[in-house]
Amino acid sequence: MSKKTMTAAFALLMAASLPVYAQTSSSTTSTPPARVAATQLQPGQIRATQMDGATVYDTQNQKVGDIKDVIIDRDGKVAAVVLDVGAFLGVGGKYVAVSMNDLKITQDSNNKPRFAVDMTKDQLKAAQAFDLNARNTSTGTTTPPANRPTNSTTTAPGTPPRQ
């Protein structure tokens, strides 16, 4: 076989295999983040600023507390609504978390949201307290790793240990 034939065969082989490489190239398509297309409040939606500090009533129209905070989970959903119950002039109350589903939202005569729960003030006072200041700061196990050195002296990386 001559050099010209070999070169032509090689060029033909390369040209024929080029589209295969182009088709099998890995393409990583990532889903773009969801965009909010709303330009106004939709039916059934409420602003968090309307909830903050709002009075909460029981089924007998008695004030049971105020909304202290709204807890949002990582998915952007309301995990809990924290009520300040049992306080008198801002003293002596405690925080209690209720589900967003437990909070009944209606409109008052001024078309403002009105919040109510199907619990009495005594039931809310007896509920478990919610600590707004506590944070779960653990990032792992409390058991030390098995390969941790037992001596108290530490050395910089790359430094030989002392003898």
C-alpha cells in the first residue's frame, strides 16, 4: 500500500469518526432555578409582614397571643408559626409553635387578614415551649474520630513529629 493510499484511508477514517465524537460528547444540562413570575399576591397567599405581630384569636374570639415569627424550611415552605402566648404587657409569656395548617386565616371588615386557632389560651400555655434562640450547631457525630492523635501536642502539616 502506498503512502498516498494510507494517508487517504487515515483521512477518511478521521472524517468518518468526527461526527461520532460530536454526538457522544457529554452534555450536562442543568435545570435553571425556578423563577417567580407573579406580579401580585395570588389568591390564598399572604405576606409575612402581615403576619408579624398580628393578634391571634381562639374560636370564641378571645385573644390568645400574637404571631412572633414564621419559620421557613430549606424548601421554602412554612415549617411553623411561632406564637407569643400568655404574656401580659409583654411579660411572662412563652413561645409556642403551631403548624401553618392550624392557623385559620380570614379577612376582617377592613379586608386585612385575621388569624385564629382552634385552641384555647390554656391549651397553648400548656403546650411545649419553642426556643427561638436555640440553634442546632452540630455538624456531625460527637464521637471523636478513631485516628485522632492522643497526645496534646500538635504539629503543623509537613512538620515531622517531635521525638
